[in-house]
Amino acid sequence: MGVILNQSIHARQARATLDSLNHLLFAVLLVTPAGLSPYRLTAKMLACYGVTVSVGYLALRLSTNLVYLTDIIAYLLIGYIIYLAWVKREPLLKLSMLCIATVTIAGASHGADRVLGMFMQVPLADSPFRPHNLWHSPLFALALSAVAVWAIPRALNLLSSLAHSVRGMELTKLSPKTVPLLAATYLGYLIHIFADSITYHFDVWWLFPFSDVHISLYDLATGKLLALDKANPWGWAFYQLTPALIVCASVFACLCYLAKD
């Protein structure tokens, strides 16, 4: 009984965290044709993704350790993009903010549930006021994106000043335009929300607080197209199918690259 319970806990943890790398690559691949990410950088990230998933799966199988590995790689890639924006080319700041919103800000909803639970009873899973649900409502996501656009470039400039005073490092002082940066940040956030809604039946309160209508795109599919639902998205099989999104997005980005000429 204890083993079964432990496996259940690990599975819930996996469902909450394994998506970091998939979310990141899916978002980057979708925005590459729009010019937010250079094709060369996207190709490097895709190669890193392929090595991580293949080697990690062979060594760790579908396990909690694989979850931790994909999380680490996702954040290392985001740090690399921030480095490029900070030290070399400020235009990549929009890509940095998109990636941060896709993985870090949108993914913080799980932590918000736990923090709230330290002080009060967390609302039920079918309540729009549960932090995880509220975090994924598009209007609340816009508010969080605006806060991030104001705070993160300032934080990076502060770090730049500290690095210069302590180590004498010459780092680029970021002075981005607010509206383009907000657009990129919010786009990354929306990609996370839509990806969640497509891959499993996580309801989104699309117009909250103006409407209590909540539905996932996955629900629409299972009700009309996948009535037997052999994929079982609540089990490990879901994570064997999720990379299919990366494959589709890779084909899309590749075709857009070939179409440039």
C-alpha cells in the first residue's frame, strides 16, 4: 500500500513538472518563424532537447529523476537566452521574456497553490479562485505579464550594475520598449495555457471574471473525436505523447525556414 501511495505521489509531482522543457521548446518553435528567435538558436535548443529526452529516457525511464533533469535543462536554456540578450543582443530580451512567461511565471501556479495552503483552505479544483486555475485565466495572465515586463528588465539592470561594480563586467543596459516586450511575454504565457488545454483536460476559465464558462480544448476533442481515450493523459502515457507537439512544431518551423527562400 505504501509503495502504491509513493508511486501516486511521484506521478502527481511528474504531472506538475515534466512539462517545463516541452513547454519551452513548443513556444520557441512557434515564434521562430515570426523572428523572435533566430533559426540557428532554435536549432541548437532543439538538438539539446533531443539529446536530453533520448539520453534521459534511456538512463532514467519515465521517472521523477527524469522530471528533475528536464527541469534543469529547461532553466539552463532560459539562462542561456537571457545571457545572449544581456551580453550580446538586446532584441533577444523579447524571447527571454517569452520563455520566462511560458515556463516560470505560468508554471508558478503549482507553487501558488502550496503557498496559499499554508495559510488557508485552498479552493476546490473546480473553482476559478484556486490559484492554479486563476493563474491560467487569460486576463489574470495579462496582469502577471505586465508585472513581469516592469520588474524583470529592472532586475537585470540591477544585476548588471552590481556585476560592473564588483567584477568590472561590461554588460548591456536594457532599455526595451514596453508594448513589444509585453506582447512577447503575454504570447509565451498564452502558449502555455493553450498547450495545457490541448494536451489534457485542464479547464481554463477563458473570460474570468466576466464569465464562469470553463472548458479545455482537450474536452472538446475527447467528446467528439477521442471518445475511447486510449491515451490516458493522467498517466505516464501522456508524457510519451507530449513530444508529438514538439515534432509538429519542428516541422512547422522547418517549413517556414525553407519558405523564406
